[in-house]
Amino acid sequence: MTDDRPLEVCFVDIGQGDGSLIVVPGPTPEEDRFLLVDAGEGDNMYRFLRWRFNLQGEHDRTIAFAAVVITHPDSDHYNGFGRIFAERRFSFGAVYHNGIVERAGKDSLGPVAKGENGLSYLTEVVTDLPALRPILENPANNRKLYPGVLRRAADAGAGEIRMLCAEDAHLPGFGIGDRVQIEVLGPVPETGADGRRQLRLFAAKSEPGPTKNGHSIILKLHCGDVSILLGGDLNIPAEEYLLHHYTGRDPSTAEAAEREALVLDARQVFEADFAKACHHGSADFSSLFLRAVNAMATVISSGDSEPHCHPRPDALGAFGKHGRGDRPLIFSTELARSAKEQIKEPKVLRALIEELFSLREQTTDAQARARIQRKIDAALGDLDRSIAVFGMINLRTDGSRAVIAQKLEERRSGTGEEWDIHRFEQDSPGSPLRYRPKHSA
């Protein structure tokens, strides 16, 4: 790496779901900017942040997040923000969402109408806080998780809460001329007859999942010559829509030459050195889209306790087949967390902690209570550290080189190394990154 402080992306093992911390370097560490993209469903992201910023114990230190991005309203991406927004030691400059906010009633994503093209659209996209307020203030929505999380964001004093989409072009504060630029490639809204934004349905309105997922916020980070794509939970209909939108070509064509031309055109938009796999390694992907991304390394965020068998075997094969270079890399937060059982499965530690809390409340002897409290503190430290270290995939780049690292289960004998590190370098300034494997034929 050069002397320039690197951009860092931490793909946190938050269980089933997604959660990433992005550290954008400033001239000094005190001027770094922090971004959160999703936070999973439970408290893993919260515990990671406690560990990362050394917030164990009581003190007055405050961590300012320049932006929070909730890619879409699936609980395994947003529910973890509830505890984060409630933490008094965090502050938030802006909270961005994809414009879809669930609410009570038969139209759970909002009113639906057919357009002149015969397609169905969500016609009340939530673009800003004034449009969000009626949903948050409607008592009928109190039982809905997502409005509750956005309400906590408002209560936390977030400077702005609004929709982020391709019309923004860049994440505010990370545009042309900044050392780190963050493009916004999706969702791509369309214009209704009333001139307002609308989002097309990717399935029947009785099946909200594909539409929520398909309109995920898509971010593409640029640092020097290095690029990173974060694709939310995109699915086949959404990927085909995006390919058509950005290339003007039909992804359903059977013409081989047309498909090759589409891939080449789409790479001008979506190609990235590193990519977070869409939808946790689901089988719901377009091979054309993977070819357009053409990543050297793909990071999959998935969980141990989930009914989907993520990452799917065909997804793993496709990531390798359509990856760049002779040795495309595939990382998985689930596979990376492989240590002692109590660390591999945080539920074991949580059960121990709950038992210790119960025992402490039943104990009247002061010295015994103090001993139990020390055990509680130690167990909480183990839990924070297990989430922060085992399972996390760490990506760093200064714009001309990059490394991806994951924690080893045990130190390597002889060298004492604690991390498995993969390096990527340029052959010459301005040339594409190349993977530098430790062993090659």
C-alpha cells in the first residue's frame, strides 16, 4: 500500500442479511467519515460498532455517521438499525432508503396502478420526510417494523431522511472531485402521468418481496483506479430491467452477438473489481448481470441459521465462472466464521449471558454479585469480539492496490500470522488490478 490512508469496507458477519461499515479516509483519522450500509436483523452490527469504536463501558465519546443507507425494507437488512439509532453515542447526518415504506392495509407497499405500457407501478413512492410523516403518524402502522425503525431514525435527530435513487447520481458528499466517489445506480424510478416518481412491480402486488428486493439501492464506490459494487438484494427481473435501462438492449434476446454487445455496454456501468453478492448468494440472479459486473472477488453475506441454503451451489459456481481472471475469489461471512462453537454460534454466548444476568439478580451477596458481573463483562467482550473478528471480510484499498483479509482460526505456526490476506496490484500506474496469489502454476 502507499502512504495514502486506505478506503476500508468491513463486510460484517451479521448473520442472515447484510451489513457493511465503510470508512472513508480523511486527511487525519479524526476527519474520517463513516457510512453504514444495512445492519442485519439482530444486534451483530451494533456489537461490531461497539468493538470497532471501543465503546465498551460508559463515556461521552460520540461517533458521527455521515450517512446510513438502508438498501431496501427487508428486516434482515434494516432491523439491526433499531438499536443503533437508539444509541446515544451515535449521531447521523442522513438516512437514505429506496422509497418503499411498508404500511398497513391490502397494498402493503402503497397504492398500485397500471401505466400506459400495461405494467403495474407503485405510485406513492416516499421521496422525503414530508411524504414519510403520514405513514409514521398513522397508528395502523405501529405494528409494522420498518416504519418503527425510520421513526427511531427521526427521533435520533438524523439530519435528513429521504429516498436515494439513480436520479441522485452520487451519494451526497461523495461526488465528482472527491477522493472517494460513490455512484448511485439504483433504484431507477420512472415518471408517472402526474410527473412523480414511481417504481415498477417485479411481481404481483400480492408478492411484495421481489419488488422490495429488486429496487435495492445500488452503490458503486470508486477510489482511484479501484471500484467496489454493493448490489443489495437484486433479482433476475430487476437485473434485466437495469441492463435494459443502462444499455438500451434487450437482455431476453437469444442473439449471441446482441448479448455480447449488451455485456460490453453494461460493463461501462456495472463492472467492478470487487462486488458484494446480491441477495446473499441466492439462485435468483442473471448470468448476464454477473458477466457485466466481472468482479475479481465476490463477498457473500449470509447466515448460519436460515432456511434458504445460502449461498446456493449454482450461485457459487456462477460467481467463479463469470469472475475476472484465472482465479476469481469468493468470500463468505458464513464460511469465514469457523472457530470455537461458542464463537461460531453467538446464540450460545447470548444464552450464557442471559443466565448470568438472571443469577446476578437472584444473588444478594455483594461479593458474589461482583464476581458474576465480571463474568458478564467478559462474556459480552467475547460476544463483541467474535462478531467483530471471526466472519468479517475486510477490504482495503488506496486506489492503486487492495487487500482482502479474514481472520484465521489459529495463528499460523512459524509466522504467527493471524489473518489470511489476499493482495491485488497494478502492473503499471492506471492499469487494471490483478490478483497476486501466493501460489500459481
